[in-house]
Amino acid sequence: MDIVDVFLTFVYMGICYGIGKMIQNRNSKNPLYKKWFMKGLSAKLWGGLAFALVYTFYFDYGGDTRAYWGDAKVLTQVLLENPTVYFEVISHNVNNVSSEALDYLLRMSFHAQQEYYVANFISIFNLLGFGSYFSTTLLVALFSYWGVWHFFLLLVSKYPRMEKQMAFAALFIPSVFFWGSGISKDSLIFCCVGLFLYYINKLASGRFWQMGTLLIIAASGYFMFVVKPYVLISLVPAVVLWRTLHLRDNIKNGFIKAAVLPLVGAIAIFVMVYALNFLAQYNARYSVDSFVDTAASMQGWHYVEGANSSAENGRGSSYTLGDYDQSSWKGLLKIFPAAVNVTYFRPYLWEVGNAGMLAQALESLVFLLATVYILLKVGPLKVYGYISNDSFLLMCLVFAMFFGFAVGFSSYNFGALSRYKIPSVPFYVAALLILWEKTRQTKLDQRERTVKKKLRTNAGVPGFAR
């Protein structure tokens, strides 16, 4: 980090705050913008800066974030030096490019399709940030806040009495605004998830005629599809449940209303399986077998014994889920609870090996204690009742569980897991807060009914009115 980086960091921090203030002023009639927008943006920007500093001075191997930035710099360089071969380079067809384009391609770290899409996108911010890692990080944080903020708006639209709780879930979870604000897939993916859900909800509200809404849904869905398809595969069944059960709320017959949930659940599972099979016809990497093979490959990369498993190489915090049968669904279902558990409740305190893991372990401990407390305080039957009667809450939990399984099953490293899981953590935390609020509100309603009943009873007692 040289003097130019320091200067550009201050300049772009000011620019980002200026843009944020302009957006806030344009939406000044909305009290949510006045109260929360700049606070959330501050968390995002400073989280991104902290992320960049950590990967500059603590994790000196650089990680994926530095590799993405390096590839983005190559793409920026070719655009400025040799614009005629720029489109050859971004096409990433190494078997059919000129020697000039191939020279640029060979300088890049990533050559897989998913990573290359991310590098292409990051190059836009790299160009605007004059090639600085820190200014590029701040611009990525500013852009990704677009989706995070709209996720918050969606949460508050569903639970207007829980404004503070939803602000915490969407904007202020420490691990999310740290790991989800730097140059990474996960920052952009969480942005896409927030936009996708917000505009799906807008579309379902009857505003299908707005071309911008359709374009944002298509663009965010496509980005998830090409970069991390399992995010979309986890999200689509949850959205199907949400929107279908939302219609169920208009049904008056109690028996039919209760029967709809398992029926729609079965439809959602069918949609997910059909989507997997459909995708596998076009690309083998979307098949179930490919998912298991890819997970096994990542497990082998992250869970390494010996000299190459040190923290300096980014693999000093491995975990395992134990043995399982990779050839059957039964084997995957067997480790489903363990995979979800590791995503939200591990590492345990006794598994901590460094300062980064300690912060992760403390947050996981809070999630575990909150989950156990709510389950015991509310009771499993009431929890089921709340979930089955709230389509949005059900969507949050379905996505959190499916996504939690996918990343817990494939990561096998707490450091990698802390980044991969960030799109689902706000959903899980929001679900816990919603359950707690429903319980609190139910008690308040019961107390109010009791007081009214006593008043009606005492109203008939002679002399009570006096």
C-alpha cells in the first residue's frame, strides 16, 4: 500500500459517501432512507476497507480477492493499450484468439468460466478506480450495497414493526458486512440475491409492465446462474414456496389452507430436481454427480494435511463432516444436518486456531444460543405453526437450510466457509428475529385479550363503574 493508494482511498471514500448522500436526498420522503441508508453504507464501506487491509497485511498470500483484482487489472490494461483485441480477451476463447490476446490471457490467474465473469465485472470498477486495489474495493462495496439495501427494504415491507431488527439482519451483521464487502464472488452474489427477491416481490405486486424490473430480475438471476448456480438452485424453490403460499393466505377454508403447505413443498422439490436435470442437459457441471464431484474436489483442496495446510496458504482451519456415501441421495441426506450445523454453529470455541476463527466462533455461538433459546421458549409446535402461516418466513428458512447445506458440504475450511455462507446468514438471522417477534406479539395479544375479558366481566359488577 503506497502513498497513491492512501490518497485514492481517501478520495474514493469521499466519493462513495457523496453518492450515498445524493441517493438519500433523492429518497428523502422515505424515512427508511433518512434513518438507515447512510448507516448501512458506512458499515459496507468500512467493512470493505477492513477486508482489503486484512488481505494486504495479514493474509499476505492475497487470496482470491487479490487474484480477481489482478485479472481485472489485466482486462483494464488491454482495454487501454490495445482496444482492438479487448473483445477477444473478454470472450475468453483461448483456442481461437490472436497471439496478442493470448498474451494477455496468459497473465491472468483465473481461467474457469465462473471466475472469469467476476473478473470481467470487477474490471469496470478497476478502471473507474484507477487500478488501485483499495479504491476498487470501495466501489465494489458501494455497488453491492445496492442489493443489500433493497433486501432490507423488502424485509421492512414484510415486517414494518421490526425495522430495527431487520436493519441488523440485513445491514449490520459483522461477518456479513466484512466478508461481503470486498472484491469477491460473494459480495456480488449477495447483491444479486437481494435485487432478485426485491424485484420478484415488486413483479408479484402487479408492476410487471416495468421493463427495468424485468431486466434486473433477469440480470441478477443470470449472474447467479453463471457464477454460482447452486445459489439460484437453492433460491428458486424457496421463492416458489413464498409466492405460492402468499396466494394461499387468501383461502378461507382452514382444512384446504393447511393442506396447501405439504403440496406446495412437494412442488418446490419437484421444481428443484427438474431444474437440476434441465441444467445438466446443457452443462454437466450442473448435474447432481458433478455437484458431488466438485464438492469432493473442494474438500480435497481445503482439507489438506501436511506442509501445505498452513494458515499462510489459507488452509489452516480445515474441518470434516465424516464419511458418507457419495453415490446416493441417502448419503447426502445423512450428512445434511452436519453440513447445516457447520455453516451456522461452527467453529466451536475449542476449534479456534487464530484470531479470525475466534471472531467466527463467537458469532456462531450467538447463533447457536439464540436458536436453542427460541426453540425452547417458543416450542417446536408453535415454531412450525408460525412458519407454516408465514410464507416469507418459510422462504427465508428454506433458502437458509438448502444454501447452508451446499456451502457446509463443499467448503471443508472455516475460512472459506465464512465467505461462502454470507448470502444465507441474513436470512437465517432474520428468521430467528421474526420467530422471536411473533412469540412476543402473541403474548402481548393474549395479555390484551385477558385484560379486555376482565373489563367485560367486571363491567357487570355493581359499583365497579364508580
